[in-house]
Amino acid sequence: MKIVHTNNAPAAIGPYSQGIIVNNMFYSSGQIPLTAEGELVNGTVEEQTHQVFNNLKAVLAEAGASLDSVVKATVFIKDMNDFPVINEVYGEYFGEHKPARSCVEVARLPKDVLVEIEVIALVKA
């Protein structure tokens, strides 16, 4: 296993890694709308989702992967009523590539954010 760490995404706020590579697969930790400096984006669910994708792109790049190599995404949202907005932003980042996905409404997320996303991706050889 190889630990993935980049300063271009927020540092882990607990006893975990930003991501792990096993063989040729990358498993990200859930990304929330913190900037790389650790500042919380307190904006709309749209703004928070964009920040989450900025973080995902950074950890994927460090792992030698990209959004194009994501095979599975899991989206955790505070309010299922926000799903259409989150889905719209999600589509902007994935375009024609459509990885498998789960979306779950949860009672609470770290730092009371509105959205958290984790991915599994193929690491490019």
C-alpha cells in the first residue's frame, strides 16, 4: 500500500490518509469543502461541491489518476433536496465519463458541511 498526500488538498483532520493506492487502484478518503489551507467553504451547496471536486482532482493527480479514471464515486449529502444542484455540478466534472455512483443522504457530515464525495480510481500505468 502507498499513502497519497498532497499539499494541494486539505490535510486529513483525523487519523487517516487523503488516499491509498493498492496495486493499480486509488481509494480516496471523503473530501469535504475545505480549501487546501484548511478553510471551510461556507457557501451554497454548489460552491461546496465545486471545492470538493477541486480537492478530488488534487488527490487524484497526486495518485497518478484523474476524474477520467474514476470507476466509482460515493456522494454523501446533508439534504436530498440538494441532489439536483449537486448532480449538475457533478456532471460538469465528469462530462461523458459516467463512473458507477452511489448517493446517500446522511444525518450529519464533518464540520456540518452539505456534501462529501469519495472516489475509487484506476491509477494510470
